[in-house]
Amino acid sequence: MLSNNLSKTYLCGGYLRLSKEDGDVAGSETLQSNSIENQKEYIEDYIHSKPEIKIVDFYVDDGYSGVNFDRPDFQRMLQDIKNKKIDCVIVKDLSRLGRNYIEVGKYIERLFPLLGVRFIAINDNFDSADDTAASNNIIIPFKNLINDAYCRDISIKIRSHLEVKRKRGEFIGAFAVYGYMRGKDKNKLIVDPYAAEIVKEIFGMKMDGMSQQAIADELNSLGILSPAEYKKEQGSGYKTVFQTHSKAKWTAMAVMRVLTNEIYVGTLIQGKESTPNYKVKVREKKPREEWIRIENAHEAIINRADFEIISDIIQKDTRVTAGKRAVSIYSGYLVCADCGCSMVRKKAYSGSFEYVYYVCSGNKKNKDTCSSHRISENALNLAVTKTLQLHLKHLADLQESILYIRKTSYNSDKIKMMVLQSEKIKGDIEKYNRLKLECYEDYKNELITQDEYLLFKKELDNRIEDTKKAATELSKKKRMLLDGRYEKESFMEKFLTSKDIELKRSLFVRFISQIYVYEDHRIEIMFRYQDEIKQLARLVEEIRNDVALGEVI
């Protein structure tokens, strides 16, 4: 049978494959790896001793895993087999054909024989035309199983290694996010000076009330390259499924991805997607709680306060009027105090005079639901401007007090000691300990029962624990305030950098989180960080009182 098979001439295709996991990849000066070249030479040497085999073409999948068969040149080879261009396939060994033992077995035992294809694996000493080598039918499945197990082992090791790197805050993406680039340590992101300025500009335009589409149009009109084109210009070889034109432009979605990406505040979020196992390459989204989130992983481009404001703006209804580039100052921030519906902007004309006012959208839909709560824009502007002036003065006074406290604390050892002493547990804790002792004495003197004593003791222990926590937290905040490390203080510096309080969208959204409008034309302004400001004011007052007491002493 062997002689009959070998009497015909076979048109052969040599199949070469090297996966990314196998390594041995050459530098950029060559398109193929050294290992691919070695496989090719190995096959050519083998064919020299086989006069009945004529090589037609080589099919090369360099950088493709052997787990699945969705490889470009393998598919081209199958098509050539169906078109009768080749009827013989040669590989260096079985693992080059693939590492999925079920799929490899399907091709060797079913598909290739069905299509009349001779298959040769040189190092495994397998030739499907050699009917005398019956033992191969038993050995080959085991070899395929070993190759599959090897692939599974490699996959587990790689997954584990990548997971460790993610948890260490190392960037493992293929391409750095727009605004960043890889540093000397390829797993560390550093700021790209040019692109970072564009990111800041995007956030600034959104703060001014521009829509995502208006921002994209502005960037395109200025000739600023989109993230995809910028990466290509930098020579990264970047490709994306989002691109729909030959040259990618800025789009509303691209702008939205920038505005909502926490990477710009220094937070690295990875592991959002994964594959079920090493055989299935379809990526699935993971639950948010399984994402790996590392804060302060790299230098921030946008401060946290501005990012939170932009997130708040995006969540609000801030649709841009047709023909306009930006929303009005109050868009998304005016709310009816009675029904909670948004206030809508209206215009009325009397000759050449334009009157702008706001009304409750709930009343507009159903007049029985709520009254109009009508208020003119001019009246609103005056009230908001005056309130902002008072708020700004309050913040300036608060900052001045903080600076005074710091200056005083650095010059007075007595005040330093006083702040340290405030960390000690005293006052109420001493009282509760004393009560515990008295309860124990009453129990020993049989004035109260054991159950009553245990109940009193538990209650006093809880009070002591709560007081300790409160005292520790207060002391920590005082110390952070004096050392200039209070996390919510930095936002004040942003507010106080400009003395100009001309009412415009960017200033408005930095200060105000919501405005409630009442039927009698009253408004209630909810400032951002109100609780933090009140907390700072209380701490400042406490410390000033401590300072005054220390001076008296």
C-alpha cells in the first residue's frame, strides 16, 4: 500500500506556525521569526529526500496561537486544498498544526482523509500515506493531548502573571491611552505633554457647556489628530474597530470616552474583560466588582474635583439647542423645589425686546401637577451672582484662617503639644471608665444583679469605643489640616484663583451642584462640597479656640 501511495506526485503545502507564547521572535528588521525560518528549512530538507513531493507554497501564521484554527494562512491553505491546488500538508511537528487535541484529531483523522490530503508531521514520524505505521493511530492522539495540556499550562501561567501585574498597578495594555505614553518601564504610564494638553482642553470645553459633538467639531476644525491617527503618527501600528473612515476623525463618542475615563485622574482600571478559557477567544465583560482598580498608579492629567464635576454634568440633561454650540448657563441645574422636575428655558418677545425666563417642566406637561414657578433669567442671574460673591468671600476668609493656623502652629511648640494632646482619650472616656468601675462595685456589693451589671458594662463599652473613634478621627483631621494634607482643601485654591465672578458656565458648574426654585421666586442654591466646607469651618474654629486658650495659659 505504501508503494502505491508513493507512486503519485503530491502537490505540497508547508505549514509554519509560531505563537506569541513560544517567543523566539526576531526584531523589526525582519517580518518573520527565526523559528519560522528554521521550520521552513527543516521542511525543505525533508522534501529533498522525497522525490514524489513537489512543494507548491508555504503557509505562515507567525504570532498565532495553536488553540484555535481561525488563522489567516491556515484558512488560505484549506481553501487551496478545496480548490485542488495542494493535496499534501507537511509540518515540522504536530504542535505546529495546533494544540487543541480535539480539533487536531478532527483534521488528521477525518477532514484530511475525506479531502484526499496526505499529512506529514516530520519530527513525530507520522505520514498518513504510510499504512504500515499502524502504531501511529494510537500514539498520535496522546501526543495531541500532551500538546493541548502544554497550551493549557501556558495559559494558566500567563493569566496568573498578568493578574499579579494588574494588582501591582502595572499597565499591561497593548497601547497607552491617549494623553499618556510608556516610560522606560514599559508597564508604567507617563504623561504625553502634547496629548495631555488636548485632554485638558476637552475637559475645559465641556466645562464651558459645549456638547460632545461640538467639541469633536472644534478639534477637527483645528486639525488636531484623533487618538487613533495620533497613535499611528507616533508609529505604534494602532488599529481600532471604532474607525469608519480611511482617516479617523474626532467623534462625539471619542470625546465621551475621554471625558469618562478615570485614567486621567491617575486611576488605572484593568481586567474589565476576559476569555472563559484558553480555547475560547471571545471576550466577555466582567462584573464591575471584579475589575482591578489602582488609584494613584500614575500622574494625573485632570484633578479629581474637575472629573467629578464633568461626571455630574454628563449625567444631567444638558441637550444643546439646535444651532447652538453650548448649553445655557443653568442647563441641567435648575429644579422645581416642589415637584422635583427640571426647569425649562423659555423666550418671549415684545418688539425688539427679548424676555428670557424659566418654568417648571412638570407644569408644562400637566398644569394640575404643579404651578409654573416662573422666574426671569435676569432675576436669577442677580441672585446667583450675589450669592456667589458671598460664598467666595466666605471661602477666602476660611483660607486665610487656615493659613494663619499653619503659620501659628509652626512657630509655637505649645500649640503643637496641644494638638498632640488632643489625640489622647480623655473627658467622656474617663467618665465612662469611672462609671464602669462604680457598676462593678455595685455588683460586688450586690446592689445590682449580674445581668444588670453585664448590660451596663456592654452599654458603657460601646460608648467608650464610639468616643475613641470620634476623638481619633477629629485628631487626625486637625493634624491633616495643620500639615496641609486635608484632602478636600485643594478645591478651594481652584475657586480662589480668579477674582472675576462673571457668571458663566465654567464658573457656575465649579461652584454649584443644584438650584431649587420656589413658587414665590425664592431660590435655594446647593454649593459643591457644602459638607466639607462646614467641616473645615468647624475645625478652624476649634483650633482657633485652642490657640486662644493656649495663649491665655
